[in-house]
Amino acid sequence: MKKTIKIDREFITLGQFLKHVNIISSGGMAKWYLSEHTILLDNEVENRRGKKIYPGSVVEIPDEGTYFIQAESPAELKEDEK
């Protein structure tokens, strides 16, 4: 299943992302989850909970789905490009 996740800041960390999409219930579970499950960030395996995820990134979690990260508004994306 493909889902779009909108963020209202410049980036979100992988640990925050997992909590935001309700895969984990607390930030403390991120390290454990990442050690037990494979997560692809832009088609590369990622296991660092502090890894920054920016708008335009794609996060794939087997058995959970594919998530497209977008900025809250198109104006924010244009500001980041400057």
C-alpha cells in the first residue's frame, strides 16, 4: 500500500517517522524495531533512528507499505530549493 505523509518541518528523523505512522508506540522502541526489521530509504537499507528524512524521500517497510514524504505545502518545497 502506498501512502503520502506530509511533514510541517524541514525533515523528520526515522525514529519520529516510525512513531508518526504508528509502527512503534514510543521513540524508545525505534532502536529495537530497526534492529529487527528491514527499512528502505530511497531504495537503500537504513537502520539509524536519527537519519533525517526530507520531503521527496520514499520509505519502504516490508509488510507495512511504501510512504512518500511531502512538505505540508508546495511553497515550503520551493523555499528549500533556494
